[in-house]
Amino acid sequence: MPGDAAIGLPDPLTKILHQHQEAQKQEWVTAGADWEGKGLVFASPTGGPLSPNTDVHVWKRLLRDAGVRDGRLHDARHTAATMLPILGVSDVVIDSIMGW
């Protein structure tokens, strides 16, 4: 697609995304003929787009369940920018991930 760009991902994140992909294949089997198959990484149980508010609701639930103070989803971006160098990710890769 126009505007798509490859970015480097830390190995732990790559592993998680592969696990997610495997789980999504099972959702595809479960949905059968109802599978929309739009090629989305994060999709509804039938492969369609999520509601625009889904990420915020899930984020708030994750924070609550983890016993972490409430915060904006965008705050996670700042945390990522702080944690990536601690995890040993190179500056060039961080710049690519963060879109800098």
C-alpha cells in the first residue's frame, strides 16, 4: 500500500505478534463463512475492523486490571520511547518505531 513503511521491532514484540497471528488463525476457523478477512492485525472476532473506541476501552480495562494508575493511551507511547533504549534497541530502530 502507498505510505506503508517497514519498521524494526524488538524480538519480544515480534514473538507476541506471531502468537497473536496464530490466535487470529483460530478465530478465522471459528468464524468460518462469517470471516471478513480484511488483513487487519487487530480485528473483531470475525476479522473485521474494531470500533474506533475499542482501544481506549481495552486500555482502560488493562490499566484497571493491572492495578496501574489511569492514563491516556498516548502515555503508552511515551513509556515505549523510554523503555526501548533500556531494552537495548538502537536509536535508529527507535526512531523508525516512533516515526521520528
